[in-house]
Amino acid sequence: MTNGLSMEKPLEPKWLFYILSFLIWPVGIILGIIYMRKTDPDCKSFGKMCLILGIIPIVLWCICIIFWVGCGAVGTAVS
């Protein structure tokens, strides 16, 4: 007996889960891993996009931190 939710096909609407994957990156990584393990090409494509959209915010955050530290925003005073 199922509750009507099936993990055989990608979730609909896809765009909603893409946005969710970008804004809440752990969700994107988890969805990506789950769907990339499926054999269906549509599921693999959906999983790959969710995984990419889950990794992009992490990379952007790291870049911002590097610029922040590199620009001296850590508290060094200019003499």
C-alpha cells in the first residue's frame, strides 16, 4: 500500500524543487543523491540538476568569505 507518493519519477513541479534546492542547499544535495541513484534518465537528470543547485550556494558562500577576508574586513585597521 502506498500513500500516493512515488519516487519513480521526478517530483512535480520541477522548478519548485530547483528553487528549493538552491535556497536550502542540504535539500538539493539529498534530492540529488536520491534521484541520481535511479535508473530512469529523467530521474538522473533531475537529480543532477538538484545536486548542482545544492552545491552552487556553498561555492558562492566560500567565494564571498574569501573576498571578505581578502579585503581586510576581519578587523585589521589601516594605518
